[in-house]
Amino acid sequence: QEQMVESGGGLVQPGGSLRLSCAGSGFRFDDYSIGWFRQAPGKQREAVVCISSADRLTYYEDSVKGRFSIWVDAAKNSLGLRMQDLKPEDTAVYYCAAALSCPRLTADPTYWGQGTQVTVSA
């Protein structure tokens, strides 16, 4: 059974930090573009960060660049997102995902998790 399971979400004050984790099973992270997308209520999915399977380059969405960092442990099939200086606009459900290419991370992911809620509020 192929699945991805996120954890680590929660409530944090503006300026705070969270670390999200993702455990994959049933498939190899190395075979896919891997990353995170998020979805706020009533909003479309938004790619946060993606590591391209084609060239291993990492793409960060502009609003999180310099604040968020992705890590991957391919041997353990695990993925994480270090989130710093969190802002209220970062509030969303965060999903780890695997896709055939980074542009498909939100549009057509092959695998994704159930999501973990991140709420940034004072």
C-alpha cells in the first residue's frame, strides 16, 4: 500500500517555528519529485517547495523562501519541512506529496498525505 503520512502541525504564534515530517511507504521517494503543498480554506492548492526529480533542484515558493527549508532522507523514505518566522498567512493544511514533476505536485500528485493543520495566530 502506497501512502504518505504527515505529522507535526499545530498552533504557533507569529514568528514561531514548526517542523513537519512525512513518512512514505510503498514507493521510493527517489523516483519522484517530492515536496509540500498547502491549502488554506477556500483557496487553491499552493506549492510550497519541491525537489525536482529531473535535476534535483529545489524550488521554494517566493513567500516562504528564506523561512522554510526542506529535507529528505531517501534511505528512510522520509521528508520534512522546517518552518521559521511563521506568519498568519502561512495558516493552511500542509500536505507532503510525490509527483512525476514539480509542476504536477499540486495539479496531479501521484501520492499525497491526509494533511496536517498549521495555524499561525497570536
